[in-house]
Amino acid sequence: MSQIETIDSNPSEKSIDNWYLVTVRSKKRELFLKYLNIAISQNQLQDLVIEIKIPQEAVYQDIVLLKTSNFKTAYIQLKNIQCFQNIERKPLALQQVNRMLGIT
């Protein structure tokens, strides 16, 4: 029975907050992050943008990892931010996020 409870609770947690891969213009990640933080403050988006992570490896220099509560609303807000290019539609698995951040 405990397995059923675990199975029921996990999907609902995953559907609330998902990690997405956001690409930004080449060499403009810091500028994008600045504008993103301004947009979060000005538009009260703290409930939408849960967490922002920045992969440190050079291969990910134009990538930001974004944990959001609603993909559709996040996309609408992100496309108005300077230096934004794209957000992948498919959420990343936590294992992928950890690998990109160098966490094993």
C-alpha cells in the first residue's frame, strides 16, 4: 500500500514545478538574467519563476535552467525579455538538471 501512496504523490509534485531549458542570445546570458530579475520584480512573477540555475560549464554558456509553475505563462513572459531566444517545451528530468549543474 505504501507504494501506491508514493506513486500518487510524486506525479502531482512533478506537474506543479518543472525545470525547462532556456536559450539566450550568444554571450548575453548575464544581460538576460538581469532583465529576467527585473521582470520578476516588476510583474510579481515570484510564483511563476520558482528558481533559476546557471550551468557553469562553457558548453552551456548560452543556457539558463528555469523552474516554473506554468510553462505557457512563463513563455509569454519570457518572450518579452531582451536576449531571450527559446524555451524547450519538454520539461527536463531532475537527473538532466543535476548533470548540467555538475551535481552527481
